[in-house]
Amino acid sequence: MYPFAAGLYAPRNRWYVAARSAEVGRAPMERFILNEPVVFYRTEAGDPVALDGRCPHRGYPLGKGRVEGDAVVCGYHGLRFEADGRCSHIPSQAIVPPKARVKAYPLVELWDWMWIWPGEPELADPALLPDHQALGLTDPNWIKRPPLYWTVEGRYQLLNDNLLDLTHLSVLHADTIGGGDVAATEERHEEGPGWVRSVRWISDATVTDWVRKSRGIEGAVDREIMLTFAAPGFHFGHDRYYPAGSDPATAAPMLDIRIFHAVTPATLTRCHYFASSAVDPATFELSRKYPADPASALKIFTEDVDAIGEIERLLGQAGEFDEVPLRADVHALRGRRLVEAMIRAEPPQAGDAGNAAAPHRTHGVAAT
Ligand code: FES
Ligand SMILES: [Fe+2]
């Protein structure tokens, strides 16, 4: 499905952020992940659990049931499922049929969020998770913000596309994190296995009043914006400020904001969006002032969330269309190709809403 070839949806044998830690407690919570209902809860010991959210008896949502001990009990006829997905009790009969079980998803709680593996459980390797220590997320010295969450009414790749093409900062976020020269500044590409990176060094940057006030920036500055896309749904990078005239190779930033975005497919046309940031304690003097106005920082995210929702609305009502590709799309198209290659590397799965083999859609942009 757009923007991928027909029939291609999302890679399953990958880690995705499923929830913020604080969202999962003793009450069951339903959340769609890659077009499947999943129920989340915690055991008595506090361990998070993710199970198929549909009871195999009549399909009642386990998210509407209740947690007893370490198990979830269906609210319709009372089947009880343990944390490993095994059915341990049926009120109306003594024998438990072998098929009366639900899938248990590998789930790793790391920092303030939880990573789920929607695919084959035996392939779930925690070593494939992003290195949270290297990112600064689990470093106690870094000044971190708990992740924010939005349900986005648009297919997940639209949000990945948004984060892969930062020229929109100059337009959609013109009065906050933008500045006309983001779009006008050439980006540098880097890539490796499973990731692509965009780096912009903006000399004597046009910094908005919002940036000056919220980040304590004074005087002329150089700015470096970097964002790495670790396919299929994790973006990390930085927004750094330097004294104007700095040498990019050697300068130390006076403000270093690390940025983290996680994008997870929910349904075919909806996704989950988690975002957080951290500030280097070495730039603490300026960090103290950041951000001065949390409400205006939230506006940045809602601008993106609303834009994706509007694109999805037209896709739903007016159908797919042929994009007019621009030079600025080269990076986003590399990101799309990464995800598409991950989907194609997996066998189509029963019940999967779209990973059937399909011909490649060609994107008419020449790589630079
Ligand atoms: S639908 Fe869950 S026990 Fe019947
Ligand atoms: Fe944005």
C-alpha cells in the first residue's frame, strides 16, 4: 500500500516501541500493533506482558477483561490466560482444548518505553534494540524528558517520511523550530545497514524567536541538525547550536539537544507516535532554560500529527496518487526503500494485512 508497492505493509520481525512504561499497569490495556489487537498488563511482580488481544473463544477483547494474579481473564465467558499465553482455566469445562491459547509477544521494557516484537518470537533478539546508553537515554546524567505519545490518524510511513524530510521545518514549523534556511541548506547523507542519516550544518542560522526564547540562544549561531532513521520506526538525532563561525569538525556545541522519535504501525491507516528528548549536561547552562514554554513545544508535534491526518484523509477519500518527487525527497526515498526491503525479506504471514508478494512501485527520483 502507498507509499510502498501494493500489498506491502510493514516488517514484522523487528522491534517497535509499543507503549510508554507508565501506560502499562495492572489494568489491561488494548493497543493495535501492526494491525493486530494486543493486550498489555503487568504481573504482580511488575513485569510487563503483551498477549494477543482477542480471546480465541468468541473473539471478545481481552483488553476489556480483568487481570487476576499474573493472568488476564476474558470478560465474556471467563477463559483465563497466563502471561505465556496458555489458557489455565475455563469456567464451563475441566478440559482445556489445545487451541485455547493466545500468542505472547516478546516485550522489553527499556528506559521509559516498551519495545515489542510482532513477528516470530524465536527471532526476537534484544541485541537488535537501539543502544539506549549510547543514545543518552539511560545515562543518569543526561537531562531527559519522558516520552510523549500521540495516536496519528495516518499510515506509519507518512510519519517516517515526515521525519526523513526536514525541509518541512521551514514551513510547517516556521514559527517554532523552523527558520527559512533549514529547507535551503544542503543535507549530507550517510547510510549503513538498516539506517540512513541526514546532516545539515547551517552557518549563521536564521533562528526563530521561539528558539531564542525557549533555548536561551543569544547572538549569532551556527546550527547542526542530524536525524538518523533506524528502520523501520526509530529516529534519533540532535539539534545543536554553536557560536557563529565555528568549525564543524572541532567545535563544541553550546546547546546539544538529542531527539528521539518512535513510529509504530497501529492499523493500516493509523500509527503510534512516541517522542522524547535529552540534553547534554555539559550544555547545562543553556539547558536550564529549555524549554521555557512546554505548550508551544507541544504545538510542534500537533502540527505534524495534524498534517499526517490530513494526508491520510485525502488518501482515504480521493485514493492514491502519483507524487511529484523533489530533490529533497531523495533521503526519504532511501528510508522508504529500507523499510520496503525489510518487508520483502520476510515471508508473507497468515493473517497479515498486506505483506503479500507484489511488484515494485517505481519512484521517479534519481539518486544524487
Ligand atoms: S469470548 Fe472470551 S471466554 Fe468467550
Ligand atoms: Fe515536524
